[in-house]
Amino acid sequence: MLGRVNINLDLKKLILFLAISVTVITFLNGFYSSYQVQKQQLQSQTLKNHNAYAAKLVSATDRFLLAAQQQLAYSAKILAIQFNDANTLAQEAQRLRLQTDSFNSTVVVDKNGVVLAHSPLSLKLKGQLLESDGAKQALANKKPMISEPYISAVGNLVIVISHPIFNSQGEYLGYIGGTLYLKQKGILHDLLQVHFHKDGSYIYVIDKNRRLLYHPDVARIGEQVFGNTVIEAVLRGESGTRQLINSQNIVMLAGYAPLKSASWGIVTQRPLDATFAPLDDLMMNVLYRTLPVGLATFIFIWVLARLISKPLRQLAETAKTLDNPSTSQQLKQVRSWYYESSELRLAMLKGVGLLQNQIGLLQHEAQTDPLTGLHNRRSLELMLDQLTLQQTPFTVLAIDIDFFKRVNDEFGHDIGDIVLQSLATIIVDVTRENDFVARTGGEEFIVILPNINAKSAYQLAERLRMRVSETIIEPVGSINISIGISGWPLMQLSVEEILKQADQALYKAKKTGRNRCIIDSQFIQSDDSQFIQSELVEQE
Ligand SMILES: Nc1nc2c(ncn2[C@@H]2O[C@H](COP(=O)(O)OP(=O)(O)OP(=O)(O)O)[C@@H](O)[C@H]2O)c(=O)[nH]1
């Protein structure tokens, strides 16, 4: 026997699982791919932008340094003619500082390094011998130059842009220099500071000794930085982009470019995390915007799964009770709106029709006596169950042919069968439609008479007995029958016991001469119709 497997999965769940998993996988895949693509794009775009920034700042700084050097060259020409005029020297130093705002201070120095004029006057440098690195370099080189950073005479970290002064005979007279204070507000700050963004981007300027000339963290200006791949690259004269980990261990996206007018490099960079932060927000936004459509898709799939699975589910439920007479009706009510379910329903309808015909046939055969067409013992049992269940009172007639053996012996078994068939016809004829007639043994018959009292039952039995004895059955002639009568309910007796009581009454009828009807004595006493069949009682 095949065991019944308890399966909780059904078509609706399977369709839902399939559709939702495909949707979720597709969505996650799309989401992840677009996140990765956008991340890459953002990274490469940020690198490009920073490289472009660096190049732009380099160009602006180059222009500034060139302009500063041109201003100094022009002043040097003027001063070469009037180098001995202290007033001219002082005025030119003042003009140079104030007119262009290029320098934090200006100084005119003679060939020995002594300050002849300066601006602002508050520095009080006039007549002092400058011994700083920048001053010494300028005197030694006798060429236009940009110094390395150094601590000035008044204690500032500075660089000096200087231009030599030669007289008309080509004799070196000294130099004019403009100073940029690296740690204070000045033209370099103005040029670069605007690019210090709140999003974590910043720039710095490095000189050939890897010393910071500009940095948003002023405290770091003047600091030397080693082991930084971007600084090494820009100092090699390269321009480009790079991802690196900075001195604070932060991953940075950097663009860099070298200056033409000085051995400096400009680096602009931004933390990788800050670069991707807007992308995270963007993706969350995408997620939120996708949610309503996702929800609508889920509901759509759910409804569709229900619609697809419903007819198959109904067909499966109906298949459990194919033997039920209402199955055909249930199948007709299933709305099979697509091909497979419709074909399945048709096939089931055909199958159910065939099955129920077969069942009907088998049931009929199983409950019918083939010789007489009457009910058989099985059918009788079902009928009795039904009556007791419904509490319907009934009377039992147990009928047996007298000396039937002789009929068989004399006329043969086939004629005996004809006699049995004839008796069946008479019993059916005498009883009513609601009465139940069964052949329960060879020549034994049981008649069940619902809702009838002992008197009426006895009268019917008598009528039947007489009718049988009056009927001529060719070639046998007439036969007689004996009848035992009992009824239910009777003194708490079971149906089986009632049948036995009827059998015993029949036995008495046989023993007391046959061709008679005897009512079970207990059944007579229970009958309230005051019917007493004295003759039969006496014969007991
Ligand atoms: N023709 C035919 N005879 C059957 C059938 N079933 C049983 N018989 C016969 O019925 C006869 C019953 O005989 P018995 O039980 O001795 O009873 P009886 O001869 O009727 O005598 P009493 O019942 O005592 O009057 C036997 O000869 C069986 O062979 C059947 O289906 N067809």
C-alpha cells in the first residue's frame, strides 16, 4: 500500500517561491552591479577631477610666480639706475608690497647682504645683515630665484622670490626680494584655500625637499613628508592620479601635477569614504523608490499565483472524493481558465462519470440477488442499519418454502429456481413499494415492513401465504410457505436478536405443521393494538 505523504508544499507556494526568488535575485544582482559600476565611475571621475584641479592650481600658481618674478624684474631695472637713492629704494619696496599684494614683505639688499630698504617698515631690518639661507642663496646665485623655505630674520617661515640688480656696466649691486609668509595669510593661501572643500577634499603644495609649503593644517606647513608615493611621483615631474593611504592611514583618491616655475608639486585629494558616501545615500534612495514597485510586484505575483493555482487546487481537492456522487457537480463549478486545468477538468469529469457508473453497477450487483433480482443479505443489513439509525419501527417477516427439497428432487434444480423467482414476484406484488424484500438464503426470504403494527403485519403475512398457496406455478403446481413474524423495537433487543426471534417463530410454524404464520409471543405482547393471534399462540 502506498502511504499517504503529508506534503505542505502546494502549487501556489511554489509559484510564489519561484517568482519571488527570481525577482529578488534579479533585483539584488541589478542593485549590486549598478552599485559597483557607479562606485567605479565615481572613483575614476573623482580621480580625474582631482587631477584636473591639480593642473588648474598648478597653472594659477605658475602664473602667479611668473607675474611676481616679472614685477621684481621690473623693479630691479628701476633700482639699477637709482640704487644709491635711499628714498627710491624705500618707495619701490613699499610700492611693490602694497600695489600688487603679491608679497607679505619686500626687501632691497646690497651685494653684501645688508638691507637697504624694506616694507613694511615695522620689520626694522634696515642696515641689518641678512644671514638667512634665502638671502645667502640669492647673493650667491645672482639670478632670479625662488628660495627654499627658511625661518626669516623676524622668525617667520618664508620663501623669498628674488631678482638680482645689475647696473648698466653689468656690475652686481644686490637684489630685490619679495617674501611669502607660508604660515600666514597671503597670496599663496588666497590661491589655494578656495579649493579646501568641506567634503574632505584638500590640497597641499610640496617642494623638492618634500617639505609642505601649503597645507590646510597650518601646523604641518614646513613639515617634511617621506614615503608618500604621490609626492615621489609629482617630484619626478609626473602628473596623474593615484589611490593611496595617507599619513593618517586614510585611503585617499589623489590628483597631482608639478609646477613649471618652481620645483614644487601640487596634490589635491579626497578620502575614499567621503567619495562613496553620496553613493550610499543614492543607493538607499534607489532602494526606497524601488520598494513601492517591489511591493506592487509582490502583490501582483501573489494574486497571479492564487489565480493559477486555484483551479488545480480545486481539482486536487475534488480528486480526494471521486466516489462521491456530488463530485461531478463540484468539477463543473471549477473555473478552469487555462489550457492545462481545463483539459484536466474534462478528463476528471469523464473519469468520474465512468467511475460512478462502475460503482453504481458494482453496488447494484453487490446488493442484489442475481436469481430473483431482490435485495440480498448485504443490502438487508444496510437497510436495517438505516432504519435503526432513523429509529423507524419495523416488522420482520421470515419466509421459507415448505418442502422445497421435494420440488428440486422431483422437477430438478432449474424448476426450483423458477419457483423461487415466482415466489419473489408474488412477495413483491403483495408488499408495498416502501417495504423491503430480500432473499437471504436458498429458499429463505426476509420482508421488512416499516411503520406497521403486529396486527397489520400478520394480516399481510396471511394474505401473502394464501396468495402463494393459491398460485399455480407450472409445472410444479402450488407451493406453501411458512412465515415467522417479529418486530423492532422490542425490549432493548438488537436487530440481530429480532431477526433470530423471527427465525424462531418461523421454526415454530414449520414444527407446528407448516403453511402458517406465527408471531413471536414477545412481539405480540409489546403491540398496543390489543391484537392477539390466539390460534398461533396456542400452537406453541
Ligand atoms: N432450485 C434451487 N434450490 C435451492 C436453492 N437454494 C437452496 N435450494 C434447495 O432448497 C432446499 C431446502 O431444503 P430444506 O432445507 O431441507 O428444506 P425444505 O425441503 O424446504 O423443508 P422445510 O423447510 O422443512 O419445509 C434444498 O434442497 C436446497 O438444495 C436455489 O437457489 N435453487
